[in-house]
Amino acid sequence: MIVAFVSRLVLVCSLICVACGQIAVTEPVVDGGQAGSSAGNGSAGPGSAGNAGAGDSESICVFADPQLEAALQKALKLGEAPIPRSQAAALTTVYATGVASLAGIECLTKLQTLTAVDGTISDLSPVSALKDLRGVQLARNDIADLAPLSGLEALKKFGLISNHVTTLSGFTLPVLKGCSEIHLDRNPIDAAELADACARGWPVFWGGNDGAPGESCNLICLK
């Protein structure tokens, strides 16, 4: 009986040890799986955060001149917030004063009327992208070269009083439209430089320098 008892005791101890071994082996596997899962979640977290950040902010317009930017912010009721391209693209009219640079105005893809007076604008190249532009009022600036306005076929009114235009060379006039006008009053330009524009039927205003009387051609508003 003693032998049988001892045998049973050994068998029970063996089973307990086996069970202990299974537990000892199983627990690290479970912990390792959880740790791996946590690590996987952890690695997904930063990736998810990065993806969430990408593409969330809308593209904005950048303007070189603070006066122009402020005028657009006011027109769009944005306060001092950046100007989204989607909102800038909806503007058809701009009025600003004291502007030195038009860089960035390319954002205003539907612009029809640009008024920027009493500034120091000299470069019109940013305007060359505005294919819907119908009128420019740029009195009292530093403009001498009108060539960037070539190719803007919708244009019919040019207000360039008191600038530095001496010639229309390099500037291709758009097709004449009803009530078209070119105002070059108080620019140092000779009538000979305007002969082609006048011959093509454009109403042109010039002269008035140093108290001299103004001159004009084709004053009848075309219908």
C-alpha cells in the first residue's frame, strides 16, 4: 500500500508540475501577444495622426503687398485671417490704395475689375494671368510698361492717369468693344505714340501735363 501511495503521490506531483509548466509557458505568450498588439496600436497611432494632419488645411493665397492683402481680407470679411484660394477665386472686384506690388493677384482667377490707385506699382506682369479682367484703374502709380496687359482680350477700360507711360510699343490692344476707353492723361506720351490706337477706333485720352490742355480721339461711346 505504501508503494501504491507513493506512486500516486509522484503522479500527482508530476501532473502539478506539468500544469505549472504549461502556465509558465502560456502566460508569456499571452503577455507577448498583448504587448505586440499594443505596439501595433502604438505604431498605428502616430501614423494615423500624421494622416489626419495631411491635407486638412486649405491652400491659401500669398500676397507680397500688405495693403493689397488687407483690402482682400476686408472684401472677404476675413479680419486678419489668411485668404483661402477658394474664396479669392470668387472675387470679381478689387479696390485698394497704396499698393506697391500686385504679386499674388493671380489667385483672383475670376477678377473683372481691378482698382489700385495712389501706390507705387510698376510691374503689371501678375495681371497677365487674369483672363476675365475687363477694367483696370491704376491711376497715380509708377507704371511705364503696358506689355503685360497684352493677351487680355476681355479688357476694354484702361485707367492709367498719372503714371510713366511713354509708349504703347509691346502692348497689343485687345479687340475694340462698346464703350472702350484708354485714359493716359498726365503721362509723358506723345500723340504719335497713340496714332495706331486712335486709327483702330479706340477712344484715347492723353495730355494735360504741366497745365497743357488734354487731348483725345474717338470720343463717341461705341454701341
